[in-house]
Amino acid sequence: MQIGNTIRTRRRQKDMTQEQLAEKMSVSISAVSQWECGKSIPDLTMIPALCSVLDISADELLGVDQAKKKEQIQAIVEEARNVGARGYTLESREILIEGLRRFPDSHLLLCNLMYSCNKNKEERDKARELAERLLAESHEPGFLASATQVLTLIYRDAGETEKAEEIVDRMGNPYTSREVLRTRIYKGTKAVEANRDLIEALVEILITHLPRNYTLESGERYYSPDEMAQIHTKILTILETIFENGDYGFEHCRMQESETELADYYAEKRDGANAILHLRRAAEHAIAFVRLDGSTEAHTSLLYRGMEWGGFSTDSAENNASELLEAMGHGRYDFLRDTAEFREITAELEAYAGQWSKPE
């Protein structure tokens, strides 16, 4: 029996007699002998202590094929990601939970389940538990960074600012991040690719943070509605400049968001011409993204040239055309609802509206 051979091999490697192992495990010498001969196996409750004494992992002790295990875990993660990426978060979560039942020590599954739970306010306690476990158990930088990211927001929302600051202060500054340092160690094509990855990350961070309108101590927003309109105009200008060939890829979503915000702004001011203008542009980006449906394409614009874009993740099963139609149902658009232009945009979106297809 494999477990018996492993116990005997590790015991001998540690220069330990059967008597010494029996004493450490509080069992008889006969019990150890029977384990090593394959006549019996240790009780499951003894596995953690036995692993500690023999300085071995449970997987090694139980003879788990590491390569096969890694392959199986990766398959579970991919299945969950494919389902979750189209907004089917509950189904994705169940896949991960079942995966953890099979592989309870997998930090990769823990990390993915942590993110999945963090999307749902009712499951924030579970996300916190998983994140704190990752911080305590893992030595993998990627998992530690992910757990820190999630815990920072959870601690913030719980009013535990000191805890949030404590874990954030462990992180490096932007100038010593992985993406920056990679551009300094490579040469040739790898250096070009690393720099392109850095540019992509910086653009994503910039576009994400520009429209954040924080509430001040007075209760007022930092930016006025007019200023927010200027910011969304700047975002559109930035993306149009970067993607001079119109190969926006995922950034169709960013363009749609900013165009929709501008349409809302002008609708509130009852400026019908500008509201329609930005709704039409938002619809163009929504439809373009729906038509891509996660297909792979290579960027041709200068800064992203050669970088392949494909796949995406969303918290909603409804596609972009459906989301824009929902936004257009707001009362601010009632004064435009019966115009030919508004009806035309609505009809164009309805032709593409629906749910993202769930992966087979």
C-alpha cells in the first residue's frame, strides 16, 4: 500500500525507528509496523500529526498525484471562471465550493471563491474568512496581493480602518510593482511585451480612477455634475487617442459607460440633441462589444499593437445592449421617448439585447 511505503521511507530518511515514531504518535509499535506493511492505515484524525512528525504534506503521505491534482484544480477554476464571466455567479460559486470539498487545501480555489463571495454583500463574512486564511497560510505573492485587496475593502466597509492600513502598508509602491520591474529586467521582444503590459495596466488604473467622485466630510461630492461631465469627456478623449484605429476591445465597455454618463447629464438638463448624440454613441459601443462576444482580436493601434484581446468578465448575465436599454428606461428620458431618434436607438439595441450565453 502506497501510504505504508511512504511512512517507512520518510521514517528512515529522518533516521527514526518504529519505536520512536510510535512514541511520537502515541500508538503501539505494532500499529506502526502494520501501517508500513500495508495491513492497516492511520486513522484520518492522525494524518495532520503524522505529517508533522514526518515533515511531509498530506498529499505526499496519501500518494496524491500532484500533476494530476493541479490539472484537476485548474479545470475546476476554468469551468467556474467561464460560467462566472457571463454573470452566472451562483453557478460559478457552487462549482468552486464543490472543488474545495475535493481539494480543501487548494489556495487557488480559495482565492477564486474569495473573489466570488466578495461580489455578494451577504457573503462578505465568508469572503473575509477566506481572505484572512489566505494571508495566514499562503506564501504565494499573487494570493497575498489578492487577499490584501479584498480585505482592504472589507475592513474599510466594516469601519476597521487601522486593520486596512496595516495590511496595505505591507504592499510596495507603484514604482516597485511587478509590472514596472519586469520592464527593467528583460531585453528585446520580452521587454516590449512587458512594457506593453505595463501600459495596459496603467491605462486601466487611470480610466478606473478618473471618474471616482468621493463624498467629502461636508456630505458634498468633490466634483460637481458639470465637472463630472468634463471628466467623462476626458476619458473618451484618452481612449480615442490610445486606440487611434478604433480597436477598443474591452474598452468598448469604458466608452459605453462614459457616453451613457454624458447622455444622462444632458438629459437631466433637457438638452435633447446632446443626450441623443451620446446615447447613439453609447449604443454603438454596446453593440460592438456584444458582437465581439469575447472573441479574440489583435490590437493594431500603436501602443497596444500586437496585443491580443479576448474574453471578459461581468457581474451581470445581461449583455451591454440590455444594460443600456435599462438605463434608457429612466424617467430623465421621458421627454425624448417619443422622438424618432430615441425609438431608432431603442430598436437597434433591442436587436442585440439579451443574456450572455452560458458556456457549455
